[in-house]
Amino acid sequence: MSIKITSDSTCDLTAELLSKHKIEILPLSVIKAGAPYKDGIEITTSDIFRHVDSGGEITTTSAVSVGDYQTCFARLSPQYEAVIHINIGSEFSACHQNATIAAGEFDNVYVIDSRNLSTGQGHMVVEAALAAESGMELQDILTYLQGLVPRIESSFILNRLDYMVKGGRCSMVTMLGANLLKLKPCIDVIDGSMKVTKKFRGNLEKCAIEYIRERLKNRDDLELDRIFLTNSLEDHTLVDKVRQEITKYAPFHEIIETHTGCTISSHCGPNTLGILFIRSR
């Protein structure tokens, strides 16, 4: 059965993975200085960081429109027996609502709410593609994806809070206190929403190593096929150190480095680091 997998640009997958699995991506809009730009096509995270560092207002994102989803589904629907589209979590964006409305016009388009973002969503996209490539039946794939949602563990540590302040998600007092105490907050995706679960103390490298240890040490519930190391780090040597730290605690078959896309970067800023993986239960 020919099944096409599509997703939103928020899944933060590498160009290599998208090409390997023939995954099509629909870009959100990133609003910078009042003008819209297509995520990953007309604007990059570097553009966002330069804009904010030069005094510009924080960028915001806008969902893929119903019309853009309709255009995509109308093109793909006749070519495949089924199209499975995996959205960024419905709590984060109107993308899922818009895609569901658009899919209502087609008998063979199925929309899945990942209830996640970044490569947490990306795990679902890759798993959907692998399932389709293996010849799994459509209904079995849909059932598998729904069961996968609560098993994806997504978290990030932030080096800066000024993006959260500018976006109205954190107070200036909280930011000043965190800076004074050298705190690095950890954000988890829990039940489809982002929540601060812990604050690490020290420089970024120290906090990153502690974060990896706390997330992976003595775990017996890890699916070991892959872990995404998703970041906007400016120092690549830290990426290598984090990669080495991961290998101390879990023998993942693949440690895949990806870069935070415009959506995560608009909220979290530069020098953000996350590990995202699937639990077995």
C-alpha cells in the first residue's frame, strides 16, 4: 500500500532524514518585524538570533493555513492510497485544527496530533515513515502512532530567558533571578504542554552534563533505536561532550543531531539543548 507521510516544519528533522524517507514538510510562517517568512525556506534560526540580538522584537509563528493544507492534500491524495499528516501538538498551534479541516475534503487523508514539538514530533514522523515502508497496514499504523504519543519524552534546557521574557512566558524578575543564580531551566513536554520541571545551576556545560545524567542514568525503559540531540548551540565542542555523555548511560543505535527550528528558537533562543527519545512504556 502506498502511503505518503507529511508533517509541519516544526518537526526539526534533518534534510537527510526527510530525503531518505520521502517526507514532505509544510512550513509555518515566522513573523519578523511584522512580515511573514516561510519557516526554514525564507528565514532561519540565525536570522532570528541576529534580529533579536540587534534589538528587534521576538519573532512569532503562525500556523499553516487551511488553504495551504488543502493545496498539499489535493496534490498528494490522488497519488497515494493514503496520506498521513503529523502535526505539532494542538496545544501549541492551530496547525492540527487547520489540517483536520482541510483533510475533511479527502477520504484518504489522516491527521495525527503529535501532542509534541520539535523532534518529539519528529520521532512520530520517522516512525510513521518506517511503518509505511515496512508494509504495515494503514489502520495498524494509525493505531501504533496513537499509542506512541505518550511514550515520547521531550525536554530542553535553556541558556537564556530573554526570549521567554519577550514572548510573555517569563517575567523580567524571574529572568534576573535566574541570571544572578546562574540557573538553567529545564522545560518538559507533559500532556501536550511545556512545563518547567527543574532548574540546573552553573555554566551551560556543567548543566548540560548533569541534565543528560539525570535523564538517562539507570533507565530501563528506553527504546534504543535512536535519540535526537536537538540544539541551537554555538559551541560544537559541547555537542560532542553531550554525545559522549549520552553513550555513558544508554547504547542508542543512533544519536542524531538536529538543529532547533524557527518555532523552538523563537521561544527558547540560542544555546538551547534537548534530548528527545521514546520510552518502551
